[in-house]
Amino acid sequence: MTTDPAIATNYTSPTPIQEVRLTSEVLNQLYATMLKARLVGQRVRPARRTSEAILAGALLNAAEEDVLVSANADPVLEVLRGTEISSVLNKPSGKAPIAERRVVSAEPEIFAGVAAGLASASRIANSDSVIVAFAPGKVTKGSAFERASEFSAHNRLPLVMIADWTDSRRSARNHDGVDLSNWPFPTIAVDGRDVIAVFRVVKEAVSAARRGHGPTLVDCVNFLAPGGRGRDERDILLSFRGYLQRHDKWSDLWHSELLAKLQAEVGVSKSKSRKG
């Protein structure tokens, strides 16, 4: 796996992305969140899974007061944000009662408008909250998304849109700086299977939004491995584990204790859980 984000040539940022070395604590948190996402996915089996690297890299940058938005219900995201898994499992729709929900879900057609509306409300209330919105890449196409994007950019709203294109070879946007020359706000293309790259890019985007610099669109794509063809099909959890081992950030004892804790928390038996 790589350790640096790929940045679109047309991307401009108030401050450069900081290439500081991540601490062992942050690396452990990233792995633990990815592992929990995998285990939760085994229990609730959502129709579509957001990349575990995207979820972990983004959530570690979201403060408690920040609002998460999802295009359609995302039970894995709900549980990672703090919803009891029993609440998710007991609801056929995958939605907990409104009072218990930690993620605002919206139909794909109105997803961008809902996210922009929440960001506008945060701005009007002089809140420090940032809206972090997750959607499959195809949802970020069309006139409704474009109108919401233009509104967000014009009003410099505290919004970070995260588009998951990891099921496709590339996003619908050409990140060579030509197709995006008229895009209303900064856009970054990043390897959506590289949790460190996602973490760094989302950290910068959230920081910019919180400082009043407006929205960012993070396009999480599936970069090809050197010499590879089609999509990169490597297990991202095992790839990150290998990265930690190569950098002396791995402990078999720590992993065993973490796995047992999360299995008990999520309710997945060891025999049914995939190797992580």
C-alpha cells in the first residue's frame, strides 16, 4: 500500500497537506476501526459496503459535534459512530429510531441537498460542526449534486463530501485538471483502499472546512497496483497489517486482544470472522 495521497493537479488548499509521520496510536486506531467495520459488515451484511479504509480514515477526523450524512442507510457507519448494533439488527430497514441515530441518511436523489442544508444550518448557527457526507461515487453525478455543490461553494459551507469509487476503475471526473477546471470547490483524488492516504486527505479537508474555507470533495478511487490490470482486489485489511508489520508497529498479542474484544462487542464468533 502507499502512504501518500494522490492529489489532483487542480487542487488548491489554504495550507499544504501535512506529511507528518503518524503516531502508533493513530495507526492502531485506524486498523481497529477497519477491523470493526469488517466484523460489523459480517453481521449486518449491508447491500453495499463503503470501503473500510474510507470509513476509518474519515471517522478518525470527525469530531463528536460533527454531523455524518449517508446516501441511503449505512448500518456499518451507524455502528462505528456509536449506535448499538442490537438497534441496527432489530430494524429490517437497517435504521435505528431517530432518537438513537448517529448518522443522517438520505435518498441518493436528495443526498447532496440534505448535506448542504445541514452545513448551511451549521454555518448560520455559528457552530464549529462540519458535515461529513458519504456516498457511492455514482451519487455525486447529475444536476442535483451540481446545484448543491455550487450552493455550498458560494456560501463557503463547512462540508466534506466523500465519494466512494472503489468499486470502479476510476471516478466520473477526470482529475487531470481539465474536466474539473470549472468545478466550484477543491477536489482531491485519493486511493480509497489506502487508509493512511484517506486519513491525511480528509484531515486536511475537515480542517479547512472548520476554519471557514468552505467545502471539499474527496474522490476515493481504486488505484491500480504496479503492473496490474483492472481493479486492485487485494484485501485492504491484510495490506494495512503488512504495512504495520514492515514498520514495526504490529503486535500479535495486541491484535489477538483487539480481535477478541471486537468479536465480543459485535457478536461475531471467531470461527465466522474473516482473517484480519
